[in-house]
Amino acid sequence: MMRPLALAPLALAVACSSDTPGEEPTPPPIAVDIGLPGGSDGLEFIPLVPGGAVPLQTFGQGGTHALLAVRTSGLGDRAFVSVFIRNSATGVEVSAPAGSSPRLLACHDTGECDLLPLLVMTGGLVLPGQSREGLAVSVRVEATGADGGAASVERDARLTTESL
């Protein structure tokens, strides 16, 4: 037979437990954020600060792309992700719409999941011959989890041609 004092640590441990036995843990809040790929391998999510620079890149087959990253939470490891970039001066918008199947996201122990790098074609955002350097844009991301749940975010930014 245990003495009442010997049971005190056990009662305290049970009382401090955050999950009730038999109940599912509370899921993380549903959210999405816009960022840029960074780090030594280009596979780290760096948040895009309001008014921050979005680098433009060209690749082997031509075309100019905005190089972005998306971070989600609460949507699982697969999501439908759409990205829209709107020229703030003219209202012209380009997009990378979600596909017919959800994108696989790279998830972390924190419950956050990343999609990066993400390329958005920027052809048509400005007229031929117009400069894109410093162009004020609005970047919007809409994400819907494969099992439901949705979030969106919009942030003002500017394009930079330093990498071209």
C-alpha cells in the first residue's frame, strides 16, 4: 500500500499533462505565409517582410520568374497552392494557379510545412521595354489543404532585377 505522500508526484504529473487520454491533440491553427527561399542550399524559408524585395530570375529556357516560398500550418503535408502577383500601378496580375492535385509540402517537427522554391512567371506584368526594377507589386497566396481548411495572405513587395 502506498502512502498519500508517495502518490503526490504521480498526481502532479497527471494534472500537468496537456492532453487528456483518448483525445486527439489540438491541431495547429491554419495559416499561410509568403517568403523567399534562402540558406546555403536555397531550401530554407525566409519570411517576406512588407515592402521587401522579390528577386527575379531567368532560367535555361528563358522567361522571367519571381522566386518565392510558401509556408503553411494546419493544412497537412499536401495542399493546393495558388500564387498571384499584381502590378500595384496598373492592376495587371500574373499567377501560378494550383494544379489538379495537391502539392507535396516539406514538413517540420514544428507542424509548419514549406513549398519552395516556387516560381511564378512574370511575363505580361509590365509592357515590353518597361523596367521591372523596384516595381511595386502585391503578392497573394491562397492555400487549401487536401483534407480541407484554407488560408490566404497578401503582402506588398517590390521586384528586384539584381539576379538577372
